[in-house]
Amino acid sequence: MLVKKAANRSHVINAVYLAVAVMAGFALIGSIIYMNTRASTPFIALESENGTLTSPATKVSDTTASAGSAIKFGQTSTSPPNSPSPTCTTTMASGGNINTFINSLSAGAVGCIPGGVYTGSNVEMTRSGSSASRIVVQSVPGQTAKFKMRLSVTSAFVTFRSLNFDTDHQLGTSNVWVKGTANNITFEDNEFADSGLSGTVAHDGQCLYSDAPSYNIHIVRNYFHDCGSMDHFHHSVYVSGSNFIIANNLFVRTKAFAIHLYPSLKNSLITQNTIDGSGRSGVIIAENSNGNRVVNNISTNNAHFGYEGYAVVGTNYVHDNICFGNSLGCVESGNGFSGSNNLNVDPLYVNRSGGDYRVNTGSPAINSANLSYIVSPDKNGVARPQGGAFDKGAYER
């Protein structure tokens, strides 16, 4: 009997050890899965135009991820490229000509412009990089090159970074013009403004404008303020083309619309932007724009709607956004887009009057983003997510 009891006790102890080992194994597997999920690609793929996913998520190889693989949501589509290194490979000489300098750059070059205010004739970028080796035009790290002339872009595979486009433009110009078939152009971490002009001065143009043939244009992590005009009805971003990504930008005090999709923007993603204080609506979708998705944004205190449609022929999707304090309401429905899950609720900015558009603890933006449309990092370069899930708006808490 004693032997039998000892044997039974041994079986119990072995069972306990086995259970602990199994639990530890599951915990390890869970940790690996969590690591793989958190070691995500910088940009998650877009959902297709028809709004369906072939699968909720797939595991993909990613040499830049910490575990060598990542989870990708949705179908494969155009995504913003990984940012090239900010290390300068060549620097413009003091007093040099910007137009000459940027058009001397070859694929793979990181061309740096010293800080200062640059005036004179308009600049046009005609040199192209390649899909494997982009050209980068940026300020010298720690400095800011301020363009007081218009930049036109007619090339491909170029990134413009850490520059200031504040042209105080007069009638008939825009700060940046993406012309013709320009493609695979990225604007990141720049400042766009018309800060030298009052709303009553006769001026025209946008802070950033694109022609309809342009495609794969990525506008991420920029600060737009005091752009456009009411007298000639222009805006911060006024875009036509296809396969744009407009994400993680801050738009403040636009004279008319902050983001205007007109007359024909197609198959583009507008996600995780924060928009405040526009003279018209935060986002407007107009005319032949089709297959666009406006999701995970915050649009507040605009003179018209948070999100508006005008004479739209195509089908667009406006969902999972936050709006608050817009004079005519959150969403103008029935105008060429399908709206759902848009919350009219205070996002709880940290200090709106002081220009701090991060959100406070308890904000409805926290952990509430639709995870199929995430662009990381956020406006300040903070990786998403920081908590249990992803946040709406330009800033991750």
C-alpha cells in the first residue's frame, strides 16, 4: 500500500511538472508570436478597392524586422518606402544654387542643403532615382533649409525630407507642385506653410498640389499650417492621381480644406492624420475621385464638416474616424462615399491652444484604430503601437 501511494504521488508530481512545462512552452510560443507581430513592417498593406480582404493576416519575410518576419494585413499594395539613411553623401556648398545641386544627384545619393532661407527662381527636380536606390533631398541634420520659392517635381523615386516650404506665394503658384507623371515621390518630416499671408491677401495655390497622372505619392509625418486661401478657395493638400498615401500629418488653420481630393484621386489611403481649425471641411472628396479610403483620422473644429463629399461620381469609404466641434457636423453623408463607425466625440487634445495635438489619457483615439490601415511611425517618429492597440490621429500615445 505504501508503495502504491508513493507511485501515485510520483505520477501526480510528474503530471504537475508536465503541465508546467506545457504552460511554459505555450508562453514561449505566445511570446514569439507577439514578437513577430510587434516586429511589423513599417507600413501595413492597403485593403483592395472593393473593401474585401483575401485573408486577415499573413506571415511575410522582412529582413528589417527584429525576428526576420512580420505580420502583414490585407492585400499587397503600394506602400511608402522605408526611409533611407539621413547621413549626407553630398552637401551643397554655402551660397550654392539649389536647382543645380539637386539635379546633380544620382540614384542613391543623400543630398543635404545647409540651413537658411533660399529665395530666387523656382526650383524643378528632374533627376530620378530607382526603386532600389532613391535620391534623397534634405536639410543638413540639425538645420532647416527654408524654400521661399516653389519646388516642382517631374521625376521619380525621390524623397524630400526635413525641409521647410513656406513660400508666402502670390497669385497662381503653389509651394510644391507634383507635375505630370511624377511618381514614387515621398514627402516626409517637412513643414508646409503660407504663414506670411493673411486670409484677406489676394493669393492662390496650395501648399502641395499634384497633377492627375502622378502616382505612388506618399505624404507622411509633415506639418501643414496656415496653408491656402479662402479668396481663391485653395487648401493644404490638393491632389489628383492614384495610389497616394497621406498619413501621420498634422494640419492646422488651413484657409479652406485641409485635404482636398479633386478632381480625380483614385485608390488612395488617407489615414491617421490630425486636422484642426480649417476654414471649410477637414477632408473633402470631390467629383471623379474613386476607391479612396479615409480612416483612423481626427478632424476637429472645422467651419464645415469633419468629412465632406461634393458631386462625387465614384465610391469611397469614410470610416473609423473621430470628429468633434465641426460647425455643420461630422460627416456629410450620401455624397459619393460610404460612412460608418465615425465618432463625434472630443479627442481630448493635450493643449490645443498651445499647439499640442497629442491626446490625453482617456482619449477615445487611444487603442481604437482600425488595424488594417496603420502607418508607422507616427508624426513624431514614435513606433506604433505603444499600448495594447493602435491609436487614431497623427500621434501614438
